[in-house]
Amino acid sequence: MADPTTYRPSPGSIPDAPGVYKFRDATKRVIYVGKAKSLRGRLNSYFADITGLHPRTRQMVTTAASVEWTVVGTEVEALQLEYNWIKEFDPRFNVRYRDDKSYPVLAVTMNEEFPRLHVYRGARKKGVRYFGPYAHAWAIRETLDLLLRVFPARTCTAGVFKRHGQIGRPCLLGYIGKCSAPCVGKVSADEHRAIVEDFCDFLAGRTDALIRRLEQEMAAASDELEFERAARLRDDLGALRRAMEKQAVVLGDGTDADVVAFAHDELEAAVQVFHVRGGRVRGQRGWVIDKAEEMDVKDLVDHFLTQFYGEEAERADDPDLGSPVPREVLVPELPADAEAVGEWLSGLRGSRVSLRVPQRGDKRALAETVTRNAGEAFTQHKLRRAGDLTARSAALAELQDYLALETAPLRIECVDISHIQGSDVVASLVVFEDGVPRKSEYRRFALREAAEEGDVASIAEVVRRRFSRYLKETAEDAPVDPDRPGIDPETGKPRKFAYAPNLLVVDGAGPQATAAADVLSELGFTDLVVVGLAKRLEEVWLPGDPDPVILPRTSDALYLLQRLRDEAHRFAIRYHREKRSKRMQVSALDGVPGLGQARRTALIKHFGSVRKLREARIEEIEAVPGFGRRTAEAVVAALAGEQPQTAGESST
């Protein structure tokens, strides 16, 4: 634990000007980024009596080993630089508004010839329109089920679409009128795209014109005595109105706004956002975060607006879909630098953004509803994860005591091996920081040298490769940018093994732990603690000790080690399955005369899998570019004579 007075800047050396500052630990890694109107006033507050600091701030300043700053001209520049540095360095003590779950959206793949409607979670892609986020995936499916009778667009995957095109028959949705069946040519690509564009217009709030058009068509059909068509249009209108009822109007003036509210205590805060578009609530999102330092509502608003809209603007890489920043952002309190934040948001949107606190009327009522939602979410979080931060701190403290460590292990790495009877041997390395997974630093290994020598040798190979790479990346002659020690100056990307753990856990008992410790000793690591976690009795083994350390079954420390081991096991199994699947696809076609690697790949890509290829006829294989009759017959004969084998999976 560092003493903040050892790196405190000398009096008068900190400028009294706006800027951005960085705290670094002993390895030069950035652990916290902040901005201030006055760098002198803000930084001096960190070097007051540490007993009076916020618990998280106290942990940060005692983990840090140095502080540096950059002076900027305006508060807007400070906002932008702070956001860029948080994105670049991902400091572990900064507040990060990350969901504990991935919110589903309704995606429309406008970049395909026949656009598809489907539920989607993940990063935004260029050329795809998104509606939401929704709180639940079933809400999207319910909306789709109502609207498909009016907008019979494609919802199937690429494989299903291609298969029905090949067999010349539509799927069930095509027969019951909930898909226009473009796969079999019932509508052209242009006609199908027009259906999808009408669907997007409806979800975007342009409903009045569509309702009027359908009413006119229904009246015209009735006048022409086309009663079946009129009845169908009547039912379509009913479906549209039911869908509209599910998105009740909350702001009658057709406002586009995001309404933000918070609930918080000394250690944590919950935020809720309602996305209102065209006067209707189109989506809702929520987070619960650990406070990095003492924050009031103004500070929470400031941090949230910068991070949330900065990341949303980066994800919205298609200018045709408009800006993710609405015309209005309604907040419970204005941040201290409200003018600068508003100017920055306006720059992201490309037009003026109003940042204000609603005072009366419908907007005030909606803000109170969002506040109640934030309070309810915070209460549920406390009930569900009571003492989570305290439990994590307790787990790290217990590990420090049980293993006689000098400091709490803020960074722990765990290694696991996975294989089937010695084949396709792979390993995983997972990282936990402050007791939570840091998935961006997970690594996986395809083992070569020790694959045939057993799990102990495999553990040794992984440890040797991981820490040899660390020594290479931290060597004196390694190219290093002094401002970004964790970033490779040649590629601009984070170094894969730039930081060493405080504790290394291997999945196994004494032999595995001893093998890892021997490798570390060879490489010159004398202060890195290694333990093995045995599955059978959850025993903790130290290298060379004849008896294990028995942790209480209910201890937070044992639970943390189990989570580490299970996460490493999951990550290893996933990689093993990927390798085995690729090997089985290739091996199924080995030995076919005239079939090289390129043509094997072309076959798998065309049919999607060996199973589908096995079901294909000679004529279908012959239709693949580059294949003749004789080669197609050889492929069919080879697959017909193949006997698939199965085996169980295992992981050490």
C-alpha cells in the first residue's frame, strides 16, 4: 500500500487552470482519470487526510504511485479529453456505466437484399436500423407478432431463407400470411424492401399517415364489394392500434427526449433512462454502478452524460440513421459545467441540444416516474446483491490473510486446460480485477509442446508462454510510449500481457501448482504467489506443501476462487469446442481425391455444415463453382462411408 505523500506534487507546481489528470500505479498503468475546472483545487483534495476520503477514493490513492495532468483551454476540451482517456486506458477506478445485462433491440438489416427483422443484442453495425432498447426480448416478439400481419417481412435466418429458396416452398409464416415469402419469389426485392420501410416508419412514430392510408384502402375495397380484402384491412388496422396502445403517448407535443434519473447512497448509484421519441416511450435502460469517489447528483449527471452519449455516438456509425443524442435531455439537476456539457452534446448531435431540469407539466410528471423507477431498481439491487462491494472486499482481504500475502490481490489470473482424451488440447487464462471479471484481458492458448505429456506439463507451458511474453513486453529495450505504457506503439492496441497478477490460480492440486511455481522461478519471478484449486474437495494447494489450505465452505474467499475456476473452465471449454468443430469439418473430407483445402472450404461455406453437405445430392454439389461430376460423386461416396464418432468433453 503506497503512501500518497510520497508522490504528492510540490506546492505551487499544480496549475490553477482547467485540465485532465491521470493517476498511475507502480507499473505505470492508468488507474483513474478525472477532469477539473481547477487542477490545483481538485488534486490537492486527494492528498488531504486519507481517513476522511471516500472509501473507494482512499483505495485509489493508496494504489497509485504517481499523478500527472494536462492543461486544456476550455471545459469542453476537458470533457472530450477525459472521455477519450477513459475509453483508451479503461481505468479500473473510474465509474463505468455498463449494463449487468445486454438490452435487446429490434434490428432491421437494411444492408441485405431482403432485410430481416429480428431480436438482437450486441454492438451496433453499419447499415442496420435499431429500435429500442426494450426491457425484455418477449416485448419485441410480442410487437413483431402483432405487426407481421400488417408488414409481412422476413424474420428467418440466412440459412433458413436459403434452404426454403432451394426447396421452393415457403415456411409456416409464409403460409399463414405473416411473411411475404421473398425466398420463393412471391414478392420482388423492391416490394419486400417497401414493406420493411413501412414497418420502420411505423416504429419510428410516423403512424398517422399509415393509418389514414389503410382506412382509405378499406373504404375503397368495401365500395368495390371486395369484402374479404376490406375485412383483412380492418384486422390490420386493429393490429396497428393494439401495437400503438403498447407505446402510450407520454408527451403530447411529439417531443424527442431522454429523461434521466438517479437513486444513490454513499457507495453506489442507480441510473434510469427513458428514451422518448415522437412523444412515446421507445425504450428504457438502467445501470447500477460503484461510486469512484464522493459524488452528488450533479456529479453523477456529469459523468453519465459524458460516457453514455460519447459511447452511443461512437456506435452510431451510420449518419443516415441520425444521431443518438436527442433534442432534449431532461435531468434531475444540472451539472456544475452544464454549459460546457450542453455544447459538447450539441457537437455530437450536429445541432442544438437542450439540457434542462423539467419544472412543470407532463415532462415533470414523466421525470418523477423515471425517478421512482430508479429508486425501485436501486432497492431491488440492494436486496439482490446486498453487500456485493463489501463481499468482494472481504473476499480479497480473506485471501490476503489465508495465503499470507503482503497486500490484497487486486488482480488475479486463473489457468485451466481442456481436451478430449489428449486431443485438441487448449488452455484459457481469465483475469479478475477487484473481484470482478475483466473479459477484455482474457486469453486462450492452443497447446503444442506439452499437449501429449499431460495436464501438469500443459499448465507449465501456459505459464511459461504467458510470463515470457510479459518479460518481453516490459523489457528495457521494448518499444514503449511513456504516456501509454500498456499500449503497443506499433499497433496502437493494448499489449496482451503487459501487467502481472498479484495471485496466479491454476486448476488442479499440488503438482499443477508446483509446476507453475517452478516455471515462474526459472523466469525470475520470486514474489508472485501461485495456488492450485482442486475440484473434488475445493482444496487450495500451495507449491511444495504436503497438505492443502482448507478455506471455510461459506467464506467469500473460497466463493471468489470458485468463480475464477468456473469462468476459466467455461472459457476453455468454449475454445475447445471451436477447435474440435473446425477439425471435424475438415477431417470429414480428408482423403477425397481431387479435393484440396480451398475446395473443402468452398463446400463447407456453400452448405453451411458437414451435416447439410451429407444430405446434399450429387447435382447440388456439382452446382458449386469448381466442382465436376466426378469430384461430386467422390464427396458423396466419402461422406456416405463415414461413421461419425462421439466423445465426452472434459476439462481439468
